[in-house]
Amino acid sequence: MAREQFGICAEPNLHGFYLLFNVLDDKNTYIRTALSRLPALFDDYADQFSEANLTTVIAIGANYWDEFYPKARPASLKTFPEMHNDDSIAPSSNVDIYIEIRSDRFDVNHIVSSKVCQLLADSVELVEQVQAFRFLDGRDLTGFVDGTENPQGMHRREVALVKTEDDALFSRGSYLHIQRYQHNLTLWRSLKEKEQEDIFGRTKVDNIEYESEKKPLTAHTKRTSLKDEQGNSIEILRQSMPYGDMKQQGLFFVSYCQSPEPFEIMLKSMIFGDEHGHVDHLLKYTQAETGAAFFAPSLTFLTETLPDQA
Ligand code: HEM
């Protein structure tokens, strides 16, 4: 049975470091070897700094996958679903490699990220680096708790990991979408607390969900809490974290799932709304600046299948 990368379903940490790379021409062989060795390196750091709860994820961009591993492709892997509707946009900015480094120590994230960059240095271009942090009791910078309705316990794995019967070679992998949102906090703070609560469909301080009939159709949780035709909940596992400095702030949105579809359905519901055009009003106060789709293969694929086939 394949083993998943443990960062996918891990509980939240205090600090996150997200690294996005493009691979230089003719460096695919080196990259395959380097990525197959990274899990062992991450294990060494996790042992060395055991109290830091280091967790990591390595993922391969949808548009790079065929160069990375021409022999086979995860069954549902596809490019980021770019969307726009009036002022609401979800741009796509394809990237080859995603590395997520999370722990409870900022310095440990820095050490591990530096090592990754050093190892990949001559073969990649660092496209983006985002340092993220836990804000208060797990809140987004809008002041609302983020992650409450995330799947819990073993259910996280059911939601986030590909099942063997669906795609044997890529079982225990995960489809990953990221978007870097930049908030307009000046505009957000101009709202009254009740107006902010209506936008999320939850109360702010004590994080209580509105009763269903009181939730505006434009509330973020109305637009993202969806069911399929059989009445089953459509779910993703969110591992987003706030980021920012004194010039710009926002949410580094991260979604893991056993299929790319649930994310796409939710994003569509936020941007295009329901049949009456009730779009997600959260998007008036935050804007996605990037968007990319990846596959995070199992540890077994990275460390055993990949070196064999490289
Ligand atoms: C800046 C962007 C975003 C912010 C600040 C944000 C924040 C939040 C907050 C505060 C909640 C309520 C508490 C919770 O259950 O976590 C929530 C719920 C949720 N969000 Fe977002 N979110 C953002 C983007 C997205 C995107 C892009 C998606 C998916 C495409 C998404 C999917 C969900 C889902 C599925 C829920 C749970 C809904 C429920 O069952 O009640 N969010 N989000």
C-alpha cells in the first residue's frame, strides 16, 4: 500500500514557507533524482528538530507533468481552471514545482527552504516564495476563523487522497490547487461587523454558523458548501495560511482533494454564482493574483517508482 506525503493531511502549523519553481530546459533528469531524494532529507530534518512538527509536500505542476514523468499521468490531472466574471477573476499562472514546508518554528522552515533552494539551484528558477503564518486562533486576516468546516480525523484522508481503485499507480496522491489572494483590508475594515459576518455566513468572534435560512445566497459559506446530484457533500481539504507584510496581505489558499473537480465546482460557484447570479461577496474584498494546479504523488511513487523509471 502506497504511503502519502504526510503534509497533505497534517494539522495546521504556526509557520509556512511555500516555494514555487520552474525547471530550466534539459534539467528534467536532475530534477527527478533530486525530488526522489528530498523526502529522506525532510525526514532527517524532522528528526533533528522533532519538536518543530515539520511537515512537507512536493507537488508537480499539471503542465510540467508530461516532461517530468512521460510514462504515465495521474488520470484527472489538468491545468488550472482560469475563470473571470466582471471584477471576479481567478487567473492561472502555471508553475512546474511546488514545495510546501510547514512547521512550528520559523527558523526551521528557513533552514529547510534554504537547503531545498541550494539543492535545486542550477536546475530551476524560483518563481515565488511566500512565508505564511498562523494568525491568532487560526483566523484569516479578515478576522474570521478559517478551516472550521474542514474534514476531520480519518475523513481528511478520504477527501484528500486518491483511492487505489481509481488510479493504482497514483493512489494516495492528491490533486492540489493554490491561489494567492491579496486582501483589500482597508475596504474590509470599512464594513460593520454584521456586514462582514453576512459575507461569511458565520459570526466573527465566536465563529458560529448562521442558520441556513439566515445565510445570504452571496455568503462565502453558501457558495462553497455544495452537494452533488445524489445529495452528497462536495468536499476539499483546505490547508490555507495567511501571509503578508505592511504593504500587502492576504491568504495563500491551498486545497487538496482526491479529484480536481470539487475545487473547480466551488470556484465556479464563487465566481459565477447560482442560476440567479448570486456571486460570492467575499471576492469584493480579496482578489486572486495567482492560481496553479499540481499533483502531489505518494511518498512511495517519489522514492521508489520515480528513481526506478528515471
Ligand atoms: C481569500 C480567499 C478565502 C478566504 C479568506 C476564505 C475564508 C473562509 C472562511 C473564514 C470560512 C469559514 C470557516 C470554515 O469553515 O473554514 C471558509 C469556508 C469555506 N471555504 Fe473559504 N476562503 C477563501 C477562499 C476559498 C476558495 C477559493 C474555496 C474553494 C474554491 C473555499 C472553500 C471553502 C469551503 C469548502 C468552506 C466550508 C464551507 C462550509 O461547509 O461551511 N474558500 N472560507
